[in-house]
Amino acid sequence: MKPEFTASHIHSEDMGDYLLVGLADQQFDTREYLTFQRAHEFDEQDVRLGMDAVHIERNDQGFSGYGGMRSVVLFSDRLHIDFDARGAAFMGGTTATDVAFAFPRESFETLRSGLQRCFSGFSYFHDNTRNA
């Protein structure tokens, strides 16, 4: 798995019980993707099992887990994620990843809004596009 790719498609949706934000190299026949999922509410079991965090997946369920992110930074042209030791372990040793953007400005606003909702309450998300 390469630590970076270019996304031409984004998807952000409230799935009822959780929020989903996804980036993919293309809408159909996807080869590269990154998704974030966040429950609307974390229950006692989520807390006990360490699932009271944003879930991240990169290209396959085998490269996924809850939390494990040191920082998630949104720039106007890319998303950068630094993983902590636990995140690097479930990402197969990858310590950071970048997703470059190749989609319309309207899609960027959908992405920004989705990420803000998904990471609300987590201090490691930073929107570096506010002053851009």
C-alpha cells in the first residue's frame, strides 16, 4: 500500500447511527480509498472496547482501526494524517499518509463539513484552510 494517493471522489453521509466520510481515487472500480466513520454516540461498550474514537480504513478492512491518529490536517490541496504507534501498527507500518485532491471546490466544502462533524470533540483534527 502506497502512503499517498489522489482522490477524485469524496462522499460524506449520515448513515443513521454513524457519520461516514470517504475519499477515493474514483467513484467506481476504486483502487485507492480512505474512510472515516464516527458513531453519533459512544456507549459504555464502545468505551470499554476502545471504540469511542473515529474509525479509519485504508484500502481494506485489514488496514483499519479505531483512533490511532496523532493528527489529521486538512489543507486546501490535501489531507495529511500522522499515525501514532497503534495506528501505524494497524496501517501495516505506515506512519503517515497524504491524500491529494482532484475534485471540484463544491466537493471540497462537502469534505470539510464532513470532517468537521466526524472529528468534532477530538483535538487532533486541524482545518488549515480557514485562513487560506
